[in-house]
Amino acid sequence: MKSATVRKLKTKNRQTPDQSLLTNTVPAALAARRDLGNLRYDYPLILTSDARATDQDFIFTLSGVIDQILQEIAPPGGTGEQLRSHILRLEQEIRTLVQHGISGSLIELWELAAANLIGAADNSDSLEHSIDEARNALPVDGKIGGGEIVDCDGDMPARIMALACSAVRETRAENFRLRVNRLIVRLTDILHADYTKSDKARTSDSLKRSVGTGYEQVFDFDEMSRILSFGAARDLLSKSRRQRIENTLKALESQKFFALTPTPDSSIYEYEFDSCAVAVKEFQHRMLELVALIKAIHIADLEIANIYKESKHDSYFDRFDETSISTQDLAMFPPYLVYLDDEHLQDTGLSEILAILSSSTPIKILFQTNTILSSLNDPEGPFSTGFHSAQLATMAIGINSAYVLQSGNAGLFRLRGQIIGGLNFEGPALFSIFSGSSATANVPPYLMSAAAAEARAFPTFIFNPAAGPDWASRFRIEDNPQADMPWPVHHQEYQDQDILRISEDVAFTVADFAACDERYAGYFDKLPENQDQDDQVSLAGFLEEENEETDSSIPFVSIVDENNILHRILVTDRLVQATRRYASAWRSIQELGGIGNSHAENLISRERENWQRENRPQPAAKPDTLEISEISVEETTNTVEEAPDVAAEPEPAEPDPADETSSDDAYIETLRCTTCNECTQINNRMFAYNDNMQAFIADPDAGTFKEMVEAAESCQVCIIHPGVPRNQDEADLPELLVRAEDFA
Amino acid sequence: MTNNVAERLLGYDDEVFGVEHYQSDVLPRWCSGCGDNAILTAIQRLCRDEKLLPEKTMFVSGIGCSSRLPHYMNAYGFHGIHGRSLPVAEGIKMARPDLNVFVTTGDGDCCSIGAGHWIHAIRYNIDMTVLMHDNGIYGLTKKQVSPTSPQGLKTNTTPRGSYLPPLNPLSTTLGVANVSFVAQAVDWIPETLYDIISAAFHHNGFSFVRILQRCPEFMPDMFDPWVQDPQQMLLLEHVNGLHLSPELGKVYTNQEAHDPADINRAREIASLTEIIPVGVLYRNEEIPRYDDIRRPRGVYTNEKIRAGIEEELDKYTI
């Protein structure tokens, strides 16, 4: 750590912050990406407007849709080159329109961009033809063509979350409708079947109604009623069962968690809120109804399977309450979504958020952060809460049972699967999103949010408690650029004043992120004019050298102005401190993510030392000793090799059950019995079947030796062995013994 | 919130089933020593071990000795008409996919009058277990030649001996498009009979098991060479097929490691004549199932059905 004196030296000449320092500049690393209109990346997005969108297809990228169309219509190689070129120009034009704030569906912007391009083209025929061909391949439904095309802005996190939540809800609604409607139909069938067996259903009037008007003259319904009543079944539903089924039906049909038809229904519950307290209150308020509905579903399942037993199930369902609900039960219902932003941390919001994240409710919180680094102009000054809001997700991980996703706006499309994963997670979830939206930023929100992730000011990570039992399976940080490095390093080339090419690797730090936004101008200063250039060191290098006493060095970051001129600006102490703090936080995240884990590294280090100590070369031995040692080792080896292979010795064979039986005793090879009934028909006390319906000798004294021999002779698979007669006085024994010899 | 406690409380696990739960009040009327008894026992053991609910289990048959089996099961049964067990079973499975559907048929019922249905049932690959009792004779009608009778067999309908070589049900089944499970069992090795029926039951699709079955009355000596000499049997063992117990392995030492995924070797094995192979010849869980393809994706409520009928009838409104 450098001394306070050094830091004072570096800032002693600083005047009032020069707000113009960052006017129309960007960090040098972002200079090439300043104009996003020329780049092909994963924005703008197409947000599907199809209410039937599922969690697999609720969001698309413009470039993805264009790629799909080209794959379909443009032949590979030179033949399709012109078509590809035309459609990629169209894509760029659409992107430019979106960046200029023009909104609408993809089809609307497609038409507008096509008109612009065709109007400006010298030879528009081939271009028009290409666009028409591609237009025909564009799906026109609400999912893609009719979907709204939007750029990355401050509203994007909430819009994506709303759409994802709606898609998850729709997927669950579909499954719920299928299940509950099926239960309703089957329960109704049970009641209907019972009705058809009742006397009421067999009255002549009822029979007449069931036949209808077309043939009512053909039948004698009185006679039909008399005949049908004569042979009517009397196994009607018990009163309690009927009551139970009717109550269950009522609970299923009156629930308000989902509409039972896909049509909109205003009586159905809302699941999106802008307050934690209201979301919790609603969840608790609906709990009684939820319990009743889940209970009804379980009862319906049992009734339909005809396995509801009042002696067993009545008491269980009498006690059925919210503690009886399983996570699988809850997974049938929609997640609750709460929209929050920075301002909620100014009051009591934090405790409410943590209370939800510590619970087991399916409440999901979108926490949108618009400010990561507080500016010097903030009224709270150095104690402002900006840092805390950015660290909310890290705090939530400590709870250990909530799903946590932190990402910048720019990464949301790539993390759409993880967003759905968080919404489907059985417990609470926190989605901490940095919007990148700032009125004073010199780069668009997409770049601002991407820069925050690059600078480790707002790293991307996901903590999923359901993914496994340990950090290795639960925590994921690989979505960060160069995740194994303290800072991402980019190769940079530029020309100096003498038009010589300069090539260098530059790290992207929190100071580079701050240099994107004019409101952070106060964190920078001009380099003193008399400053020796050799003492100027990049901020990353400055932090690395902190332990070395190079007191004269001054940290800087490079920025590029609107004329593409490269400048260096001084990084003030406060920003150096902030950068150090973010670097430390990132180091902790890396460790949790398995990168450079200090415990593991210490262990490896200790083990390496132990190994080296144990394998350290011994002092040179005398020649004769060495010979003995070598011989000894060799002999030992031989001894081992030549030793009898005890493990290879065949294990004693398992005794055959037949071997254990004395040849004097009768027995049956029961395993081979084919249940042909021959022996049991001869004497069913002497021969019996076991649980597998295979014969054994139940009582050898329950019959004669003659019966034993006859059974052996009758057996189709010759598995009865009569043994020796138990009664030596039995008649005709000599003849029977001869006959028995064949089955010994 | 609890986890799975409800499932345990509500499940079927506490139901204790024995073989006797699946025995009907009607005693089997097969002849003493008939191999059908062994098949019946194996099925009842399977039902017990799988805890199949009798009201969720369906046995469908055609005509013949084998087709009497549904009468002896305490479950739902459909004793159909000659050769038509398979279409009946297909209809049942399409309408009630929740049922466990078994078909018991014989060599005459399946390979003669029902051959057309048999071929298409294989191709449809609807999820059911088909047990073809093959005793090589029409036994119920007192000894007429069947499609699988050995050539030269003298019967009431072929007093000078049958003229044609028998049809091979295994080769035939393995030759039909969309075949997904073919196995062969014999009634006189109960352990493998049970294991093979169990494998067939667990197969996802149409599982065809040919069971060589002794008829002590009309074909008393037909299988004697194989019953009396285990070396004449070839037991197909594989991790994805039949697993032999050590006891059985000592008796039936003639074994082959056969991968049921290998249809070419399955066809070669099916063609063996001197040796009787026992085991799973072919199994492919990936074959599309007609009942799955055509499974209704929604719920047909009364309102929906009524609306559909109205819509159809409206087409003919003048």
C-alpha cells in the first residue's frame, strides 16, 4: 500500500473537477465500438407478442432471425452472396432505425428499412427482389414478425423479465389446464356414471330425454324404464364419496390461479408487483385457497384411480395445510415477480428483500441497478448507497438458498436460459441487473452495461442452489470476459504523433468504466504538464505495483476524444480506492467460482512441499551400499511378482442347493417348476406351491412313496427326485425303487 | 413446505399384493402339464411384483387354448373373436393409455387368421405386451395343423402329414418395419420366462414374445429334445437383455452375449433351427409409437366434444 503522502502528492494540484474532461470521449478500449450501428451483435432484440410463447421461445435477436432466414434462402458459396449482402444491409438499416428511437414490430421496421434502402439504391431491382424473397421467409406470426423490436435501454430488464415471467406462466398454465380439466372431466364422469345407474335416470321421462325427439315415437319408455330398473346395479356412490367428489369439483372449477381456458379472464390473480410487501401479502392471502386447491387435486387423483380410502386418507386430508404442500405442488403455480430499483434501498427495501430471499416462497425479485459508482456530486458523498445496491446479489448469495443472477443489460439475451431457470427455481430468486442507462454517458446503455461487466464493477454470475451440493456446481462465473484474470486485457494499436504504430495490451478497469460517463469526470484530472511520461503508469499497472515503493508513478487511463485523438487522464485517489475495492470483491468472486481459490492453492503448496521433502534426493551412498539397495529393490519386485496371486485364487463355488440335500431325502428343483399342477393333483398336501407358484415338497410324510414316484414320472420337466422311501413297510417297494432310479 | 411426504402418504406402496390377488375365481381348465400354466404363473408374478392394479390392467385374447388366459386373471379381460385380439387391444390402448395392456394369443390365432392384424400391430408399435403361446397345434379344437406345426405333422386336417415348412414368427416379426421388441421364451424355464415377460412389459412400445409352450395332450414329444437336454438351448445374455442367475447358468451353459440392439444378429439367431434361442433378440426404444403420435394433446370436455360435433354437422346443413 502506498503512503498517504504519496497520494497527496499526486492530487495536490487538483483544482475543481473539470467537467469537460470527459465530454464526448470514450475509453480507448471502446473507441472502435463507439458506433454500434456498424456492428453486428445481439441487440436489438425481438420481444414476442404472442401470448402463447413458452419459456423456450419468448425472445430473439435480430441477427439470429436474419441468420435463420439466410440459411433458409441463400445458397452457400458465391451464388447466395448477393442475397446475403442485400439482407445484411437491410439488417444494418433496421438496427440504425432502432438506434434512432424508431419503434414498432419487426415487420414494420423491416418495411421501413426496405423502403429506405430501395429508395436510395441506384439499381434497386435486385435489392428489392432479395428483400422480397427474405420477407417471404420471415415468420409473420406474433412470435417473430409481429414481435416488437427494441434496443438496449433502461426499460429492457423489466421488459425481458415480464416476458420471461409471462412465458413461464403460460407454460405452467398449459400444464395446469391439461391436468385440472382432465380431473374435472374424469370426476364428472364418475358422477355421471353414478347418475345413469340411479332410479332417477331410469324413469321414462329421463330415458325419453336421453333418446331425443327424433325417435321418441319408436320406443315405449315406460316399458324401457321397467326393464332397465329390473336389472339395475345397486352399487351407487356412498353419500360421503359423492359429497367429496362434488366438493373437489367445486374447488377445481372455482380456483383463480389460472384460467381454465386460454381466453383472458379478469378474475384470475395478478402475479407482478412493484413492492415486496404487497407481493408477500398477496402470497399469504392466497395461501388458504392454494392449500384447498392442491388438496382437491390430490383427492381427485385418488378418486379417479379409485384408491381413496376413507380410513386412511380422511385423517390426512383433515390435517392438510400449508405444511403439507410440496415443492412439486408449488411448481404447478406461477412465480410472483417484484420489480424494484436503486431507490428501494433508500428506505426499508433492503430488509424486505432479504426477508423474501430467506423464505421459501416462489417470489422473484428483479432489482434494477442504474448506478454502480456514486458520483462526487451525490449528496451522500463518499457514503452514498450506490455501492451497496451493486453488491446486493453478493449479499444474497450468503443466504445460500435463493437463486441469484447478476448481469448487465447487455448479457440478458445470452442468459435467457438462466433467467428462465431462476423463474422455475422452486424458491425465491434475485435478478440483479445493471441497466447501463445514464443521461450523461458517452456510450449507449449496451456498452455501458458491458463495460461494467468487463471492469469487474458489475460481474456476471449465477448462484443456483438446485444445481448441486457444492460451490463448484452451484456457482458460475464463466460468463465474464477473461474470468481467470484480475482485469480483461485487450490488444490495442494506434499511431503516435510521429505516425508510428504503437501496439500494447491494455487492461480494462473500473476507471475505464467510469470514463464512459461524464458524471464521473470528478474522479479524473489532467496530468500535470511537467509530469515525466516515464512516471505515468496505467491504473492496472499502478495497482499491481502498489507493494513496490515506486512513489513517483502516477496512474492514468486512456481516452479517445471525438476526433479520435488519444489522451491520458489522471485517476484520482478516490477512484483508485474504489477500483481497489472492486478488484478485491472480484477476487472473492473468483475464489468462490473456483479460480485461484486460496484454500486450494495453500493446500497444493503444502502438499508440494511435503512431496518435495519426502522425495528429496538422499546424500550419495557408498558404492557397495548402493548395489545392495538396488538388488534389494529388484528382489522385492520379483518377490511380489512371483508371489502366489491370492486374489486370483478361485473362490469356493457356492454350494448347490441340491448338493446339500441328502440323496435319501426327496426334493424338487423348485426354480425349474413350470406350475403344471401334475404333482399337486396327485397329492396337494405332499406337494404345494410357494409364493411364486412353484412346487416344493411341503410334507414328505403326507403321502406314500408310490405317490412320490408317480409325481416324478408325471413331472413335465423331470425335477422331482423321490429319494428313499420313508416307510420301509410300504407295499411294492422293490418295484417303486427301480422306477425311482431314473430320478435319483 | 414438505417434499414427497404427500406422495408417500398417498402412494400405492402400502398395498400388499400377492399372486393370489391376481387369480380369478375360475380355476384354469388347461390340461395337466400344459405349458400355459407356467405362462399364467409368470404373468401373475409380474403383476404382483409390479403392483399392477387389477382395475388398471387389461388382458385381451382371441380364440384358442392360450386365449382362455384372461378368464384366469383377476383383472379386466376381453375374450375376443378369432385372430382379432390385436385390433381390440389397440383400440383399448388408444382410448385408455393409462391401462397396462397384455395380449395373449396363440400360433393359430396370431399367425393364421390374425396374421394381417399381427403385421400391422408390429408396425403401429402401440405400447402393449403380446405373448404368443406357440405349441405348434390347434389344441382347443383337438389337433389341427397350425402355421407353426412342424412339416410332416399328422393332424386331423393333415392325415398324411403337413405339407409346408412352418412359419417362423420371430423372423417374420423382425422383418416388419417399425419392429421394436422381439423375444423368445420357453415355458419350461420359468426364471427366464418371467424375466423376458418382465422385459417386454417394461419396453416402451409393442413387445412381441413368442413362448414355446408344451401341449402334453396333442404334441407330447414335440419339445422333448430341448426340455431334456439343456445344451440344446441357447440362452442370450446381455446387460440390456436377459440376466441369468448363477444357478440357472450352471444348468444352461450354452450361452451367447447378444446385444439386443443388433438386429442383424437377431435375425440370424431367429433363423436357428436345431437350437432354441431364449432371450431378448431385439429391442429399440426409439421407434415411434402410433399411440404416442396420435395421443390427444388436450382434454376433451363435454363442451368441446359438443362443439366439435356441431361443427361437423354444420357442414351438412342445407
